[in-house]
Amino acid sequence: MIAHMRTNLVLNDELVREAMRLSAGRSKRAVVEEALRTYVAVKSGERAREAYRDRLRRIAGRLRDLKLRERPSDVLRADRDRR
């Protein structure tokens, strides 16, 4: 279900003009919607990357004392060369 919220905003005119110049949208509403979609996408990506970095740190912590017979780069290189 899509809900719409009607609101009044006081926006910086210069910023709106610049956004409209750069946007595919031709109305202020379209520009604001595009800006909100972009903001949500950027913030979602930031959170996903931070969660990924956290997982990598946890894995690195668990593997810190693990002794390997071969360097990971050597294993990857050998796998690549086999193809």
C-alpha cells in the first residue's frame, strides 16, 4: 500500500533551481521525490557496506590465529591459472 503525505516545505530557491537543472523531473514535486529516493538509496547502501565491514571484522577476528599452509593470493592465482 502506497501512502502519500501532503506537506508544505520552505526550500532554498537556489538549491531547488540547481536540483531542477540536474534532474530529469520538471516539477518541484518530481525533484523532491527524486532527491528523497536518492537519499534513501545512498543511506541504504551506506548501511549495507557498514554491515559488510562489520561481518568482515568479525570473521577476521575469528581467523586471526589460524595458520594457513598457503597464502590466499597463491590459492586464488592457482585457481585462476587452472581455467
